[in-house]
Amino acid sequence: MDIELSKEDLDFEAEVRGFLKENAYTGGDAEAWRMNWFEKAREKGNWDVPKWPVKFGGPGWTPNQHFVWQKETARAGTPWDMPFGLSMLGPVLMAHGSEEQQQRFLPDIRARKVNWCQGYSEPGAGSDLASLKTKAELSEDGSHYVVNGTKIWTTMAHIADWIFCLTRTSDAGIKQEGITFLLFPMKQDGVEIKPIITLGGSHTVNTVFFSDVKVPVENRVGEEGKGWTYAKGLLEHERTGIAGISNSIVALEGLKNKARSVKRGNGSLMDVPSFRAKVAELEVDLMAVEYTELRSLATASAGTAPGPESSILKLKGTDIQQRIQKLTMEAGGQFSAAWGGTNAGPDFARAGMGGYMSSRVYTIYGGASEVQKDIVTKKVLGIKSSKK
């Protein structure tokens, strides 16, 4: 999609491309390059935290600048970055954390010194997150909480240093009440992590068990019992990131190139009308969701937290990601069945099947598509349930 870019935007685009080219990975110690990249981005003008507000050290970009940055970094392949601290917990601390918590946690989050994970879903509380049962009981002297319970599908818990965790501190009132937002280290007595190997064959998620874990009361974010309010804001940031629009633009171009490498008759797979029509439909849908993302960026640049439009982005963005993976597998044809064995046929066929299997989760995590549809129905369309 081409949008109207001013001369200033085009100058910024050229500056971004220059920075990315100058600091591209050229070999050697990848981790050293990664950390140096973020330091260079910070020196450039706080580019290491593009979505943070100016008050907390962000660059204060316009929506068009954010749009340019997302597209160019997706194309260039910037360093791997964990989103949990930077894009999810960070905004919550900025909005609801105490000044002491901001000073304590934000610098290390920005410096990528501490890895965070998200303790939300439970065996009996996935999309119905408000049904969580992990208990946090305040000690008699009021100095700490004692946490007991289980979290599941906890991404990167096995490498995380800290967790931001939703806990139940009261059963009174409706189930959204009595939820408290706590922060505590993962590497301590009472925390047990068990891996879950996903359908795609990778270890990214885990089950986490808490047994009498002590959490100082100063590690509570905001008020006791108000965690649901803070969690909803965090989920809106998460869903915007999960949509992955810029990455899908790059992935779709990659899909077309792969299809052009597959021979069909006197041409390629991209010349087959039925396949080309599926790709064209994807491009149209991706263009539409890009405009929605631009509206979301405009909201964010004005200092407003993401709203229900983040559910539209998550709903459509993850659907598009799955369709790209499905077409990649389709392009590999029968050779995609070689996944897990010796590669055969097109070079991408083996990875295509693995990507397809892994992509099944996209429309589940961060709130299932059915949940996003309910949010859009109520918050965007204003349609209320007739159930009593």
C-alpha cells in the first residue's frame, strides 16, 4: 500500500533506511551486534523505544513515521526483541505504576537487561481470563503476598527473569473484580517451569506452577483488586503487536517470490489463476487492515492507549498470517509433507509445513478470534447481547 508521504516523511524514510543499512548484521557475535544495535538506535534519537511517549524517553514520532519505521524494519530484519517488557508491561507501568516502580523497572526494560514473561492464561482460564484462580493472599503483617496456582502457555517463561502476573486476591463481587497485578522474579523457590512442545515442534511456551511464592507488596502495580483494568490495557497493546501487519507485508512478498520459483507448465505457480486469485485476495485484505493500523498509530501518537480497534487488527492480522502460511505450504505441494525429514522439492517446502503448523495458534493466543469478535461487536458496532 502506498500512502501520501510528505517530504519530511520521505526524508525520514531515507534516514531510516540509511541507519538500517549502516547497522545491518554482517557476521560475528550476534548477541553483541544485537545489543550494540539498540544502543546505536538510542543514540540516533531514542529509536530503541519507538512506541514509548516522549515523557519516558520515546522519540515522539508521527503516525506516518511509525508506519515508515515498521515497514522498513520488517524488511531489513532488525534484532530479535522480546515484547513482554518493552511493549506490554512498559505501558502499564507508565500509566499505573508508582514513580518508584517506573524508576526501578523501566531502565532495565529499555536496556534489554531483563526478560519478562506474561502470567495470564490458566488451565481453566484462557479466553475467559476473568475466571483465573491463581491465589495471592496478603500476609498478616501486610508486607507480602503468598502466591499459589498455575499458569499455562506462558511464552518464554524458561528464559524469563521476571513475570507480570494476574492473581486473585478476592472472590467477592463479579469475577472481573478481585484480580491483582503482581511482579516477581521467576528464579526463586516455589516457581516450577515445565516445557510444552508445540504442534510446530518448538519450545516457546510452558506451564508454570507457583507454590507459596512470596511477593513483596511494593511489587503490586496499582491498587489491589484493580488488576483487570490494567490487564485490559495491556492486552490492547499486545493485540496490536500480534497483528504483525508489517511482517505480513514482507511475508506476502516472500510468498509471491516462492510461488514464482515453482514451475507450472510454461510458467510458474503465480501464473495459475486459482493461486493468483488467493494471493490477490490476501493483498486486498492486508491493504484494508493497514489503514486500520494507521488509525491506531494516530491514536497512539496523540498519547491515547489503543482502543477496541486493536481487536480488529488482531482478528484480521492473525487471519492473514495464517493464510500466508497456508499458501506457502500449498506452494510446496506434496514436498511439504517432508517436514521433519530430509528436504525435497522447493527449498522452502520443509519450513513451510512447520510454519503452517505453528500458525494455528495465531488466532488463539492474545485472546481467541471469537473473543475479538465479541469486543468488536460491543465496543465498535455498539451491539449489545440480548442475553439476560
